[in-house]
Amino acid sequence: MYEEAVMAVGTGAASGVLSYLLQGQADALRTRISAIFRRGGNPQEEAAALQVLDEHAAALARHEITERTVTDTWTELLAAFLDAHPSARADIDQLRTTAPTKTVNIGSQHNHGSGAFIGNDHYGDININTRDDR
């Protein structure tokens, strides 16, 4: 039962890691991963996790790794860490519950004056002056 709970938390948190990476939030995630692994008191463990994070962020950007591979790797990393450091459960679980959501800002463009405006409709004549006056 305990192992199932560890895997469930690890899997949910790994999905949160993937969400951060896919939305270009690697820097924010790096801070959170560093804080989690720092709780273990082993600087090598923290450095290894951050190296995996950097490699995955770069590989995803270049389409050299699958989302499944990222999720599986982080499930294993986080589950193993949680098994060794049960007190980190709340922090790891937070990765799952606070994964960012992408937002879209919708604005408007107002063009005043004469001439063609990029990004909006143009009504009327368009005069193109060429050098040979054709």
C-alpha cells in the first residue's frame, strides 16, 4: 500500500514536471526541484536531479525525447526520493497540484492614419511606387 501511494504521488508530480517543461517554465521548475532535493541533504542528489531537468528541457525543445520518457524518468526519480525522504511528500505533491496552466492574452489593435496596417484589414487603394515608374 505504501509503495502504491509513493508511485501515485511520484506519477502525479512527474506529470507536473512535464507540464512545466512544455510551457517553457523550466526556470520556475528548477527552483522547485532544487528546493525539494535540497531537503535530502545530499548536494550530489540535488545536482543530479537538476542535470536531468536541464537535459530534459533541452531535449524537449529539440524534439529529441518523448513526453513519456520525461514522465517515466521523473516518476522514478521522485518516487525514489520520496521513499528515502517521506517528509518531502508535501513538496513533491505540490508539483502535481500547482502545475502551471498556459494563459493567452487577447488584446486589440487600433490603427489610425493612412497606409497599410499589418495585422488588420485595409480598405481602399494601395499605391506601390516602383523605381522605374511603371
